Amino acid sequence: MNTLVVIEGTLHGQAEMKSTSTGKQLATLEIAVPNGYGKAAKEPSIFKVTAWAELAELAGNLPPDTKLTIYGRLTSRTYQWQGATKTATEIVANSIDVRQDARQASTPAARQHSAPIADEDIPF
């Protein structure tokens, strides 16, 4: 499966940074997306996101609860764990935009980040 997605929410926790054996940066993060508003709100949906190279560095420097828009591909993979076949579905980020609220937009340090990554730079 290789479906394009755009998802907006807040960074849930801190991104986990890793390097591959070839030295390529990798960040895994979670984005929380609201499920309704006001009294009808339910627990947010949490989506797993993988970012590579420059996007990984960007994600690794963001504090929790940062508002983000993620543009990427929805991917699924299967793996073996304790003798059972498992399926993992996640978003591989092509671009990450850091969103601003009205208070952040008025401060000079606030800015929007976007670092697109080409598909050929992703090792799978």
C-alpha cells in the first residue's frame, strides 16, 4: 500500500532519533489528531510517523505539543514478533510544516519549517 496523506495534529511526546548502519538519520514520532471538539471530543487518534535525513533532524528538535502538518505516504509492512506475523502501518513523511497559533505568529522567533525529501532518499 502506498497512499498519499496529509495529517494535522500535535507532536505527541518527543521524536526518537536513530541512525542507520550507513549513517542516515531517522526519526520516529507520533502525531495526535483530535477526535471531535468540545464535549463531544474523544481521545485523540495517534499516528506513527517516520522521517528521514533533514526531516529527521527537524523532527528531533521539536518540543512535544508542537502543532504539525505532515505530508507523506501511508505504508504498511509485516514482520515477525514472538512467532506471530504483525502488521505495522505508518506515515513516511515527505514534508513537515510547523504550524503557528496567533500567539506564536506575533513573536519574531516563530517560523514555519518545511523540508521536503525525495522518494529516492528513502532506503525502502
